[in-house]
Amino acid sequence: MELVPWESASYHSGMTSGTEVASPIASTPVRERVLEVINLIRPAVQADGGDIELVDVSLDGVVQIRFHGACHGCPSSTMTLQDGIEKNVRERVPEVTRVIPVV
């Protein structure tokens, strides 16, 4: 496989074919990249007595998370999910289509 510069390469959901090459970031599995973002957010959630668990990342880009501790059942957890977690994950991992909580 011949490597080509990222600027001229086609990106197909992290997969490459022929001479196409994704960027190093894009070629990292989606689950690992989502986990990296969650680990960046985690200290702020833990400071409020909660935690976040990455449960699953589906092939269609749906991320499932589970709240723990003070986050479980907290009325602000919806805002934390939408404004904090989902916004950050979708900005940094474009393959993600949405983030949903599971029990």
C-alpha cells in the first residue's frame, strides 16, 4: 500500500483501500477516541461526586454511557450529557452521531 499525504487522501469511516490513507487520529478506532474524550471530561464529573462509564459504541455512531455516583438520577445529568459529554465527543470524534445514557 502506498502512503499518500492526508490532504489528498479520502477518508471512509476509518477504513482505507488502495492508496487511500486516513490521518493517524482518524485511523484510531472510534471506541478508543471516544474513551479519550470521556477521560478528559471525567475529572469534572468526579469533582461533583459522579462518574461516567463508556458502555458501547455502535457501528452507526451511537455512544452509550452510564452515569454512576451522584450523576445517577441527578436532574442535571441530562444537561451534562447534552452540553458537556455529547458536544465534546461529537466535536472530537465526527463518526459519533449521538450519545445516550443507559441504566
